[in-house]
Amino acid sequence: MHGLGVSAGIAIGHAHLVTLASLEVDHYSIPEEFVTREIKRFDKAVKAVRAELDALEVDLKAAHKLDAQSGDIAAFVTVHRMLVDDPTLSVEPRSIIERECCNAEWALKSRVDELLAQFADVQDEYLRERRTDVRQVAERIISALSGQGGAVPEKLRERAEDTILVARDLSPADVILFKDHQVAAFITDLGGRTSHTAILARSLGIPALVALHTSRELVREDELIIVDGTQGIVIVDPDETVLAEYRLKQHQSTLERQKLGRLKVATSETLDGISVELHANIELPSDLDAVAQSGAAGVGLFRSEFLFMNRRDLPTEEEQFEAYKTVAEGLKGLPVVIRTLDIGADKALDPSLSTSGHSALGLRAIRYCLAEPQIFNTQLRAILRASRFGDVRILIPMLASAVEIRQTFAAIDVAKAQLKAEGKKFNERILVGGMIEIPAAAIALPMFLAKLDFLSIGTNDLIQYTLAIDRTDDAVAHLYDPLHPAVLHLIASVIEQANLAKVPVAVCGEMAGDVSLTRLLLGFGLRDFSMHPANLLLVKQRVLMTSVSQITEHVAAIMRSGDPDEIRERLEQLNA
């Protein structure tokens, strides 16, 4: 079976079919004298789901300080917890039960069907994607109505490491039940690259496929299956030859990881002696262990928004200061680039903290910070205070105009003046850089080069804005293409102009950690990559095996081509 590989790797194990509640429920009438009892049954189910999600939120809020994986999952649990409290799901079905004298399951389904139909008319892609969350919360309440709790099957408790979960879909709360049992892989019929299962699988570092459509019907319980997350393939009941081939691939992959570990202390330079800086992207201070294991030359992107998410209050200045200070001290003199709050689009604050929309083209990143000067000031003060404990730098996301640059520097100057007046020390010469992730910024680059100390190309957003593709929308996800000629020309132009102006430039998006693009970016003149720590040693290996002087012509040929197929063919030759 073919699906969308969202987390690379190979897993071999036995299938466990995850059976979740469905919105396909029976409809039956109840005597009028039993209506009150039916409403109480519904209230009890809602209360049980609320309590379960409350407990998960508490556990994850404590855990994500130590475990970044928990922070990833908690964001989705928070959304589900808020939906349980929405009157549409928790109150309105009671009126339907009373009015129509029907069972609670049908009352909830009726209301949810109306709600899901409304999502089809919603223009905002982020909000439209929330229909999955609504459905999953409703299914969870129906499960509670049937007396089924969220419990890990005994079979999974006994043999998790050999188990591959097969499901139509998995909600965050369902997934957490399996999280501590270290399953071998996930496969689901629904989902996309940004689905809950995909994000969790990448966070846990296990193979996963989504969008298989029929796996739940075609795979039997306990059947031996192979999941190839790299190629996007699931093999059911493999014969001995295929099984032996994949066991060999698994073994080779393990050996490769062990070999890569030896590169941790190797100097990062090409065969022709060109030095290349390899930095790590992190979300929380707890990621420092992974940074150390990767041998990174520092942190090229600290996504500070993760300190603001999964909570119902804003982090205080002291809380932020301690987090930034911990990272600065932990890096022992290596640089840490802290990106200011990049909230909005697919990264939302609790609704009680922000009324801004979630559009990828809306009030997000620096636009949001400039519109909320107090929040921005608190963060800037915390970053500045932490700057005396290490090589701390400030990175401003989503810059598009000179006005935004001026307003940003004015905000930094205000924070500096406040700290001086209070006698608090900080690095007065702290470096300030900007993210190039809007085509307008890439095209009008000279005004950014003149005012900023360094640049960082955020390829994820640059691609979606250049191609007019919302990367959170599964319907157009297949059109998201890092090798589109327009994207390549923008990236190459930014790198070339920055190098000529002698302004340091890095790539910190997913392209930086894609080893198939390492030589291409080196050929563009890039000398600073920042990526997930798990990808760093693989990229370093490619750097060590590359002679920039020998790939120049190949890269030039790629840039002369406007044919996507030819670009991919030439890229394969470049990596041969």
C-alpha cells in the first residue's frame, strides 16, 4: 500500500488495529420520563472527557519542561480541551435530547453534523482544518457514552516495541495513551504532513505513513507488516525474501546512525577546505541535550513561541529570562539566535490571550508583536537580560518593510533604555537579524542588508508565500515544492546578495536539514545551515564529502533550467 511518508525510517512489527468511536451512531426515541436521565448520561460523558483532557494537560504542562515531545502534543490537547467546553458540543445537545426525546449519541451527532457542514464555507484555512478536531472530540464523547474509556489495550502494554498502530485517524489524546509504550510505527488512513499523527511521529522519531485510505480495512489484527516511512510504503504479510531485505535495510540504517555519531567532533568543512557552520533549531531549553549530541556549532533558531503555547496565561519576563539564560549558559559560549514571538497561522495562543485570526496572511509574527507592544517589550527585556550570559542574538520573523524594521529597532531601544534605568546589565551591542520568508523581502533585500546584522532564510514560509500554498491545507500540500524554479531563484539571490554585502546569511527552514539539498545550497554560496538536531550529522557527512569547486557547474545548470523534472534529474546527478 502507498501513502504519504511523514516520518522516515523502517519498522517491522505486528499490527494493532486501533478502534475508535465513530460518528455513525443509532437513532432511537426514549420515553419522555427518561429524558432527564439521558441528559445526565450525556453530562456525565462530557465531564469524563473533560477530566481526562484536564489530566493530560496537567501532565504535559509539567512534562514539556523536560521533554520537548510533550510540548508538541500538548498544543493539540489544549485545542481539544477548549472544544469540550464549547456550548455547541457540551450544552446544545441537551436541548436536542429534551426537544426530540432522542438518545444522547444522536443528539450530539446531529449538532456536530451541522457544525461540520459550516466548516465547508469557512475561508480561513486554519479554521477549516479544525473540523478534524471537532470530529475527534465528538467521537471521544461518544466513546464515553458507550462506556469505553481511553485505555491502552493489555496486548500493547505487553509488546509495544513490536507494535505498529493502524487507525483511521488518531487524536492527540488517543496518541498520548500510546506515547509511553514506544510503539514501532503509526499508519493512518487520514491525515497529511501537518496532521497530529505526523507531527507526533516526527517528534518521537518513529516511522509513520498517513493518507493510506484503506489500511484499516485491509490489515488484520496481529498481521506482520513493514512500514517504510522513507518511501511511503506499507507491505502486509511480506514473504521471507522481502522480510530479509528490509531487516538488512534496518540493520544498515542502525550502522549508519552509529557511524554518523563519530562525526560529532569532526571539523565541518568541504573537501576543498571551505568551512561550513551547522547549527541546531530548538523549541525549548530541554532540547539542549539533543544539540550537544549532534555536535552543533550553536543554536541557529530558538523558536520562542513554544514558551507561549499550551497554556492559559502569558509567560512572565522572569520565566522567559530563565529559559533564555538556561540556553545561553548551556551552550558555553556558542551562539544562540532567539526568534521573537512568531505566533499566528498554525501556531495559536489560547483564545483568551489573543483575538487575532489564524490566517497565514494575517496578524502574525512581527505584525502581532508590533500590535501588542507590551507583550513584545516583555520578551525583548527578557532576551536582553539573558544576553549577558552568552552569545545571544535576536531574530525578527516575517519582516516585509522598512517601517517594520524601524518600529522593531525602536522597540528594542525602549527595552534597552528601561533596563539601563533599572540598572540591569545586558549586551548593548547585541546582534539583530531578520528572517527572509516573504517574497517582498527577498526581492527588496538591499534595505534589509543595510539595517540588519544578519539574515536567516525561513524556507518553509518563503515557499508557501511564493507559491500561494497554505502548507497546513492537505488539499494543496502536494503543490508545496522546494524545487520550484521561482523558489530556488529567490533563495540563491538572497544568498548571493548577502555574501556580496558581507552580511552573514543562514537557512533555517526544512530545506537546511534535507541532505538531498545540501550540495545545491552549498553551490548557491550558503555557509550556515540551521536544522533539527536529528538531521545535523547526516548533513555534516554530505558536507565532508563535497567539493564546492566541483559542483559549481552542476548547480549553474540546475539554475538555468525551468523544467521541474529536469531540475530533479540534475539534482540526482549532483548527489550521485
